[in-house]
Amino acid sequence: MDLILILIALGAAMAVALPGGGAPPAPRDMVRPPVADVLPPPRFAPLPEVEDSEPPAALLPPTPAFDAEDQTPTGKFTTAAEVRIILEATRANWVALRDYEGQDLLYFTQLLSWRCGLHQIEYSINDGAPQVLEAEPCHLDTAQPNAITAETTLPYLAFPKGSVQSVGVQLLFDDLSTDTARFERNAILMP
């Protein structure tokens, strides 16, 4: 407290001692010009422009090229014209989910039963990235070309228990038309 009083008294004494009663000039090294006079205005590098472009082709998976196939009915349900009406009528059964021995088993049996009129089946789990479902080839030289032998691929995929909450499906028919559906877990869960 005494130090503050001394400084106040010293300041008052200096003001009285100066001609005109003003404050003493600050030492030269204490005088600072306004900041605006010393520093240039801030300059920011321009933000890089972001393009809505695809990643380089080397990073993308190859996209299969499909051609539209002849839609003349065969009577064997091997064209989009023949299987589309069946798949539209059975849309609710495209996929099924089963909680089995600590896993979610996602069945594609209905779609695989009519795969000969399709080029491709894509699915996505919980709105994730689409995946292509592997399917066995059609058995065109037999009386039942859509038969599922399960020799090369199974009609289901296994996931951790309770992990499948929704399933998205997109079909690419062999006439190059498409159809999609989305299913919530409770709508496709089997007992």
C-alpha cells in the first residue's frame, strides 16, 4: 500500500514540475506506435477449391459393364421380363434374417431363386457401403436353371449377433432396369 502511495505522489510531483503540467514524455524505447501502423493487415492463404470429383480410377473397384439381354420369354424364368413380376409380388420376402447360434444370418433365398433374370444383386447393411452378392451361375442347360445347389455359394451371409438393423437391396435386371427396397430388422426377422 505504501508503494502505491509513493508512486502516486511521484507522478503528481512530476506533473507539477513539467511545464504545462502534462505528463513527462515516455522514454524513447517505451513509445509504441499504434499496432495498425506497425503490422501489415493479416493475409490468409486462399482456401483450396474442393472439387466434387471421384477418387482416381486406380482406387475405385472395377465396375462391371452389362449389356441388356434379349427379353424373349423362355418359359424357364431366365429373363427380366419373366422374373420381374414375381420379384415385385414377393418384395417383402427378398431377404430374411435369423438369429441363430450367436449370429445374424441374412438369407437371400428369394432373390437367388430368380437370379437368372438379374445381372446383379447389391446389398448394404445398416446404410453402409453397397456390396455385390455373389451368386452361383444359372444352370441354363437344365430343366430348372434357377435351382440353388449351394455347391459354390451359400444363400445367406453371417454377421455378429444383433448387428444387422437394416438391409438395403438393389437389383439390376438383365434388361438394365433396377429396383430397390429397404428392410428394417423387425420386418425380416424370422422366429
